[in-house]
Amino acid sequence: MSGQQATRERAQQLADELREHSQAYYRDDAPTISDAEYDRLFRELQAIESEHPEWVTPDSPTQRVGAPPSDKFESVDHATPMLSLGNCFDDDELAEFDRRARDAVDGGALAYCAEPKFDGTALNLRYENGVMLRATTRGDGITGEDITPNARTIRNLPLRLTGKDVPEFIEIRGEVVLARSRFEALNARLEEKGHKAFVNPRNAAAGSLRQLDSRITADRPLAFMAYGIGRVDGQTLPGSLFEQLQQLSAWGFTISEYVERVDGLEGCKGYYQAMAERRAGLDIEIDGCVFKVDDAATRDELGFVARAPRWAIARKFPAEETTTTLNSVEFQVGRTGALTPVAKLEPVFVGGVTVSNATLHNMDEIARKDIRIGDQVIVRRAGDVIPEVKALAKRGEQTTAIELPAGCPVCGSHVERVEGEAVARCTGGLVCAAQRREALKHFASRRALDIEGLGDRQIEAFVDEGLLESPADIFALHQHREALVEREGYGEKSVENLLASIESSKQTTLERFVFALGIREVGETMARDLARHFGTLEALQEEAAAYLARIKRAEDEHPDNRAARERLLTSEGLQAVPGVGSRVAHCIADFFSEQRNRDVIDALVAVGVQWESVRTESGAQPLSGKTFVLTGSMDSMTRGEAGERLEALGGRVTSSVSKKTDYVVAGASPGSKRDKAEKLGVTLLDEDGFLALLEDVEAG
């Protein structure tokens, strides 16, 4: 095959591919490739056709706009064509556009009307005597789809023009968009109802606008941003495009607040840079800037090419989305133990940088997007946002399923994923290097072992220098006394105080120690309840092991009866403790099942950390099993003091009112908690009633 024949076949292949992608984008609202990939293919075809103009056919994608209208809607001709815009991707191409425009009119610097290029779906509105009669999609630029009932539901779209000088007939062009914040809320609603979420705001806008039931469109928070005028009869418009946009605003249309009139090439470049910096903070997505010659007479002189005006161009931002190959997946472990799948990509330029890694978020997202190793995927990077694999672009020929590792890639500890949660976590909180800093900060914190002088900054420094790897190392810091004294900011006295605080922290309580271990889902209140219920750490550990054994027995005995499994698990042990459900019980059991966590506890006991056993609920505490909520203020004591009195008597103090609450103690200005107690029929105590209760139970 000759080189020319191969080039011609490549042109035909490109034309066929672009037609398919154009139909998917414009007609089906379901793009199959990224914008950047489409632009790359389009420019390749343009380059071939410029070398071989005799190969250009009337139906070439370079000669058309959009795609033929769908047969789901009535087809309508536009009064004037809705042309596309030429694109440029760097300052040199923008300078070439400006040079051609100036040369064509033999003039100096031109004034341009500059505005953001909204990433939505184009709409053409027809008004007669100020009343909106018809709304049509762009379609192929000549003929669009009549979607008038749907357009009428867009709240900021004027159905009647306001103000003065309303024309007899006018076509208004603009973009239907969906704000990012509203897009996220819409997707959340769709997913709650079991519907498929939209890939991006542009697809959501297009899909919403082309619903067969306009009630669905009405439920979508769309907006219309006007950017231009087609045919107009019965009125003379300003010659300046910038002033025309101000006229649109006066008639009731929303235009971009960032529209400006700029001078020459340097003005265009400055505007582009300013919008690039604003882009990440905008609630409406934009993918570039549009520059149009501002003067009407100059525009008329410049005219058009086949599919676009010579007097306008879109300067595109570096692609925020593009397509590449997913080569492999690695799992990173965060400071809280969460495992995040990270895509290892064929390097690709996106968002102004070369990207080879991108987040896949979690296993649920991987399943929802149906992504496998070896696939072609769409990668997104917006501003400074971490790159993400946004969607599957094309299934690879040879693919491998992405699987969650059984062991932590950092420390080898068991990886748990609680039913109903998207995030999987490493259970080796006390031994995992990825979690070391946070685990040690928590261990030494005021509500845990309360080691004064060992704050976050000191712990981070000691970890970096290799002095701390596990909680037991804290109690070996005295071996580095001389080195500590020499550190900047330290001295004999401060080191002496720190070591004294470490030594005194060895004497603690069981609830503080359980809280200090950093078991996921076990806060202060839960640690206290576990300590009181089991009395000793050994009993808690034994029950954790028994819980895992019961899980296995429940699954073996009742594989198809979830209710029976839950009855077996909740009848005793961990889930008999107030507030401990299946999720918390799993976290506790998984923590103590990890041998390395038990080794850390043994090491702490070996260096002298100790606590007294506490009375369990079988003891004589008079308020055991009773739950209290404190609200409002009291004259006789603070809420903190009241809570301590109740806990000393075996009571449990929580922050929210529920059917399981026994008493709500309501002082002055109690707020909504009192109202909720009355609604649920929970016993209410004022300050006098509360003091009387304390007096009765303390007297025995």
C-alpha cells in the first residue's frame, strides 16, 4: 500500500470515528471519549484535509457542527445557522488567529469581546414580540430538536423579554449549564433512588434538557447563560458585541459576570490567564475562553469559513480530562488506616501537567465504574485537585479485575471492610508505619494517657528521628535523656518534667487505656462502657475472640437467614454493651484479633503501664444500665460535674436523646433536647428533681 493510500484510509477512519463520537456526544448525551481525545482526532483529520483538500467531502466532520437531530423530537431549522467555533490551544495559535484577523481588515490592534466558554449544552431561543415561542438544540447547526416544553422549566430563562426596544423577532443563543454544587446534589438524589449518576455537569445538563417528560427536566436545577444573538428583525442592535450582551442582560437574560472588552492580543492573553486562575473556584464549569471581534463592521468583513466564523476563536484550557491506559493498581495506606486504590497510568498530559498516578477512591467506586486493569480510562485533573480516574472509556482487550488485598501493604496486618462501608482499613493501628504518627498522638493525648509535654510536634519529631515506633517506646525515652537535653527548645528542666509525666502516666484507668489504644469507633464514652461492662482487659479480649467465633458459627448455621444470625450475635457479649452494634463490635474484635496489636499491649504492660480492674455491671452501682442526657445549665453544678456524679454511680451519659434514653436532665434554657424528650416520652428531671435522684441513690 502506498503512503498516500494509507493516509487516505486514515482520513476515512478518522472521519468514521469522529461521526460516531459526535453522535454519542451531541445526540445521545453519552460521550465515549474525552474532549481532549476528540480534539486530537479532529485536528489530525484537519491536518490531512489541509494537505489534500480534494479529499474533503460535504459530510466530513470538519464541515459539520454537532450531529443530526434525534428522531425523538421534532426537527426545526434555525433562522440562522448555529456555527461552531475554531479552537486554539496555546498562545502561538491565539497570536496566529489575531494576525489573520488584523491582516484581513488591514488594521491595527482589534478590540475583542472576551467571555468564559461554558461547558454545557447549546440552546437556541426564538422570541416574537418579546414572547419565547420555541427552543431548539444546536443539532447539526442547521437543524435542531424542538425541546420547548423542557426549556420553559429553566427558572432563569425569561419567557417574556423585559425592558425597552424589544425586537419583533430575535434568536438568542446560550448555554444550558448545571452548577457543580447542584450537580453533586442531583447525583446524590439519583443514587438514593437507585438510578445511574451522571458523569459530569455537562452530560447532566444535556440529558436533563432532552427528557421526553418535561416534569423530569423541571426537577433538575438547570440555568441558561446567554452569549449571543442570531437573526433579529425590527430592531437595530448595538454594533459592539460587548454592548449586545449588556442589552441581553437588560431584557432579562443571565450573562457571565466575567464578560469584558479587551484590547488586542495582549488583552486576550491577560484575560485568559485571569480566567485560568479563577477556574477552580467557579461553581459553573468552563473549559476555556471565547474571543470575538467586538466591532460589527469588522465581523462582516471577516465573514465565515465552512463551520465557524473567522472573527471568533475559543482558547481552550489544558484538558482537564483525557484518555489513557490503566496499567496497574497499588493501595496506599492513610494516617487513619484507610486503604486507597491508586491507578498507575500510562503517563498522559492533563490539566497542565503529566499524570501517571490517579486516585480510584475506593472499591465501591471501582465496581460502580466497572474499571479493570488494562482498560482505557478517562482521567480528570481540575486545577490543583488530585487526579482521579473518572470513568471507563473503553474495555481493554486483556483485563484483570482489581482486588482488595487481604493484608496491609505497609505492615501486613489484616484488612477489614465493615459491611455497608466503602472504605477498607488496616487493623494494625499501633504497629502500622503509615498510621504511626496519628496512633502515638492519640495514645499520649489528654483524654488518653495524658502525657504532658509530649504534644503533636514533639511526637512527629521523635518519629522522624527514629526514637518512637510504638507506644512502648514512649516509656523508653529516659534512655535518651542526654540527647533530649541537647535538643533545641529543651533543657534539663523541660526534659525532667517530660520524663516525670511519662512515668506518672503508667498509672492509669482501664477506660483511659482502652481509649488510648485507638480502636476504631471506640471513643471515650464507649471505652468507659466497655471497661465497666467487662471489668478487665482480659475479659474484653476474650469476648472479642468469642465474637469472631460466633460470627463464624452464625454464618455456618444460618447462611441464608440474616435475622437468625443477628439474634445469635446480639444475644450476649460485645453487643450486650449499650451502644455497641455490629459495626463497633467488628472493629473491636478485629483489633484484638491482630497478634501485633496484642504484642503492643504486652509490651506496654512489660514497661510498667497498669490499671485497676473496675466493678462490672453485676456490681452494686445503683445507676448501672441507666442512660442520661444533660441539657441546659444548672446553678448547683456544671454539666461536666453532673456527668461525673452520674458516671460514678454507674450511669451512662450521652449527648443525644433517643428511645433508649432513661432520663433527660433539663436545666435553664434546655433547647430542643427537652422537646424531643417530651415527644418520645422520656422522663424529664429539672434541677431539683435531679438533685433529689442523686441524694436518693447515694444514700443507698
